[in-house]
Amino acid sequence: MSLQPLQLVNVPHVRIVGEVTIHPSAAIAPGTILQAAPDSQIIIAAGVCVGMGTILNAYGGKIELETGVSLGAGVLVVGRSKIGANTCIGGATTIYNADLDALQVIPAGSVLGDPSRRVELISDRETSLPIAEMEDLWASEPEEITEIPSTDFAEETTVETPPQSPQKQPGTPVFGKVYVNQLLLTLFPQGHGLKRS
């Protein structure tokens, strides 16, 4: 799955709502939204770098970015989360109620958290069979086709053949040609290109 390119943010300010603590040495790019619900808070430590368009939405606890954390552009952190020191999170990553240890590198476009939606993936090794074990669908005998008993309806049924249309003579106008010409004259009102051909 490829990531969509991030759009430039033309919002020159950072929106801060609720209880948010930002260290003076933190760098926060334009278009960032820092929003803490009631009874929640956001804590941004020294040396943190938050990319443009990042959204931190704390509820039910706090979001804490420890010293030196780097969040790429378009990162979404929702719920409660603690991101360890010097962790680097790639752009367009979503973190939902997840804690990350220090010195982690998270690839762009990752989705972290929410253990209630865990998906068990079957590996390719389990699903692929050796060629010798695969069933050959064409090798089996076709099923027996039962014949439909014939009835004596042939005498009663008559099939009429439609009358054959006469062959088109050269120079005979084709039905619809008038409509095509009207369309061409609508598209090309000068008609110069049509008269040459």
C-alpha cells in the first residue's frame, strides 16, 4: 500500500486546546493541533520536533512526548500515550492508546495501538501448497449428463425464420448518418474541416 503525498498546510499557527505543556526548546510546525479533553493533558518535553499537520488528541489520560521525540508530518496520536525519549515516528502514522519505548524508529504510515482490533494474519507458507499436493481440477472426469426425455412437441411447434433484409446498395444513406452529421456540425460549427473530406 502506498502512502498518499502529504498536502502542504497553509495554516500559519498552532491550535492549542485544553491543558497543554510545551517546553520552550520544542519545535512545533504550523498546522499542528494539540487538543486535550477535560481531565487529560499533553506534555511536550525539551527537544521535541512536531511535524506540520500533526494532531495530538488526548483523552482519558495524557499524551507525553519525552526528550528528543520526533514526529513526522501528519502524525495522529489519539487517546493516552507515552512516547519514549529520542523516538522517531514517520509521517502519516496513527498511534491509538499505545506506549512506545525509547529509541524506537516507526516507519511512515504505520498504525499502532488498539489491541481490541488485533488481526491474525495467515502466513504465505501456511496457505501455499506444493505443486504436487494441489488438486488438478481438469484431471477429473466430467459429471454424467442426464438426457432430457424427448417429447412429441416437434410436430406442433413451428419456427419462423425472420425475413432477410435486402443487401445494402452502394450510396444508400445509413440510418443515423443524419444525427452524426448534426453532432459534427454542433462540435465544429465552421464546418471547414468536414467539407474537405
